Amino acid sequence: MSRRLATLMLSMLLLAPLAGCGQKGPLYLPDESEQAPAASDDSQPAAQD
């Protein structure tokens, strides 16, 4: 393996974790009380024939 290719591969390996998922700060699970309410069937008008 050429030295240039080895340097490129090592750089990519070391920099890959910096890409991450975009979440800032520690990961967490949302509280159960903050869940979005379920959509009711009344929210959309019924189809008329």
C-alpha cells in the first residue's frame, strides 16, 4: 500500500466520528409526558360519494 493511500485511509478513519448524526449534546429518550397526541379520525373530512 502506498504511503499516500495509507495516510488518506487513516485520515478518513480518524475524521469519520466527527461527522456524527448532527445531534448536539448527549443522546436522551424523550419523556413520556411530551409525546405527541395521537391523531383522531375526525381530523380529515369524510369522502362524499
